[in-house]
Amino acid sequence: MSARKPYNPDPHAHPGLAAIALLEAVKAVLAFLAAAGLEFSGPAPLRTFVNTLIRHIGGDPEHGSSSTLLDMITPDTVHVGALALVAYGLLRSLEAWGLWRARAWASWLGCISAALYLPLDVYAIIRHPGWASWLLLGVNLVVVWVLARDIGKRRPPAAR
């Protein structure tokens, strides 16, 4: 029986963590850009986008819940949305920093957060089958696998 090697704390020994850290950093930058875009543009372009989206999926933006949704897009809700995007960006930045430095807590955070997306990815494949949905599921599965493997490697060897 071969003995398991002790976990190497050197971040350079974990290229998978570095790749995921870069992915998370890109997500953080996109969230910050989206927040800035919301703040600078205000509610009008968002209302236009949502109106177009409602029409695209066959809804009626003039009546029912679609109309209520459009009425909810105000300067205040845009500020709340931008704040939520900043919070998301900060969380992804923190995760990227931790993964880049091969921190255990970052592997846990990333594994749990990526695993939470898996049911949504499967739903997206069912509702909108296509290469993009499958690619997103594949990326999230790889992220969960890499981070779960990293977490498993950190466990001390079992006592004999």
C-alpha cells in the first residue's frame, strides 16, 4: 500500500487552482463592470433590455407580471442591483485571491459555490439544449472536481 504524500502548500504546485483563480478573477471584473454600467446608465437602458427580453420570450410587457417587473426598475432598484453586483465581485475576488495562494478555505468556497450552480446548469440544458449550456455544465463540473480533489488531498493520512 503506498503512503499518500503530504499536501504541498506551494501555490505553484497547483496549476488547477491557479486556472480557477483566473476564471474567478474574470467573473469579478465582469461583475464590477456590470455594476458600473448599471450606475452610469441608470434604469432606462435596463428597462429597454428587459422589455425586449420579455417580448423575445413571447410575453406582453404592457400587462400582468411583466408590467409589474418593468415598473420595479427604478433608480433605487438599479442602485441595489449594482450593490449586489459589487458584493458578488468582492466575493469572487476574495475566492480568486485565496485560490491563487492555495488556501483551503478558498477551495471550500469555490467547490460549494460551483456545486450550487449545477442544478441550474442541468435546468438550462433541459430548457435550452445547446453547446453553450453543455459547456457551462462541463466547466462547473471540472471546477467542482478540481476543488474537491484539492480538499481531499489536504486531509491528513488516515491513522493506522
